[in-house]
Amino acid sequence: MSRLLSMWAAVCWLITPLPAGAEAAVPELVQSKCFKCHRPDLVTEKPHRPMPLRGVFGKQATVVEGGWLWDEAHLRLWLSKPHGGPRQAVRDFTGDPVAKTTMGFPGLDDSAQIDTVVEFLKHYQ
């Protein structure tokens, strides 16, 4: 009986919807661009592919050498398509002209979109 009750509680927990407004708190831009690959809380066997977004702000980047913290300045350059997006940013941050990233995202053109993503990540702890 105890086992059946535990299983029933687990099923109820799994099908319980998110609290009202929880999805609305995530900007549509983040849902459509970032959550295509990244998951909010997913911890994978390879933690840097893809990095979970919750708590990323202020964390050490997952690189072998030339690491940096994911602060506002680094995020803005990483997300900026006019700057070269992640491909150029990883070279600038590490000082290695041939450094690469596995992230295929080209970056965002619009500074307002970059503001949205950075503000979301700052508070998504």
C-alpha cells in the first residue's frame, strides 16, 4: 500500500502544472532562441553541452584555459552578432585566435534583444 501511495504521489507531482505566470516570466525571445538547445535546469552528463541557464550569471565559463565569468560584459559580447557572436567572443575572451565553441548560435542583431536575454539571465538564479 505504501509503495502504491508513493507511486501515486510521484505521478501527481509530475503532472502538476507550473504555477500561474511561471512560463510568462520567461521572455518569448529566450523561449524561442535559448531554450531550443539550453534547458532551464538540465544538468547533462557533459555539463557544458548545453550549459543549463539557471544560475549561469556569475559562474565560471566551462573552458579548459582562459576562462572567464559570465558577467554582463561577457554575455553582451557573446550574444552580439555585430561583434561576431560566440565564435568571435570565445577568441577574444581566451586570447586564442583559433579558439572554438560548439555553440552554433550566430548572435543577436538587436541590442534590445541582448538586453532582454542579459536581464533574464541576471535574475534567473
